[in-house]
Amino acid sequence: MASFPDIPEALTGGDSREETLDMARDALITALDFYFDGKCEVPLLRKAKKGEEAVELPASLWAKMLLLNEMVRQQVRPVELTRKRGTSAQEVNRLVNLKHTTKVDSIQEALSALGKKLDVGMS
């Protein structure tokens, strides 16, 4: 069984550890999509505690979560971000769509338009 305390909507299980971890990643991304569809702030996932397994997510997905959260905090709709960036509505809509692959640089530029800086780290 796999669950995420910060994202209770993501529950899944499998017949083996490997299958459960693979399904957990899919369940997590699917649950995150509900936050994006609803334009709701995403609880940022905490680091795994001792004895817990971590599910790795793509860096671009993390960056999209940070962008969505900042847009929600500042109450900036995609149309307003389009104006701030001087870009197309289609491009901004892709930035806040988990199904669309986006370069981290584009997300960084959008965060910059909101007065924020994207910091990338390594652990």
C-alpha cells in the first residue's frame, strides 16, 4: 500500500514493492492534477522519514507546483500572467498543465514575472 500524508487523495497499492512504487508515482501525479485543475495550492511534499520510501518526481513538475502555488498566493490568473510575460495564453496554460512537458527555463521566467526566483538544489 502507498499513501502520501500531504496529498491524501493519492492512494494505491501493488503486488510487489516495485509495482507499488511505480503505481504510487502515477497516483501522486494524478492526485496533483486535481489541484491544478481546481487552481488550488498544492501542499508541498515533505522529505521521506526513516523507514518510508520516496517517490521521485520530475524537476519540471516540482517547478510547476511552485508556479501554481505562487499564482494562487498572488491571486494571479493565467490571463494576467500572459500579460505580465507578454506571451500567448496557450503558452501560459501549458505552464500550469501537468500533462504538457515544459522546460524549467519557461517556468523560471514565469516565476520571475511574479517577482520570484526559482532555486534549484540537490540532496
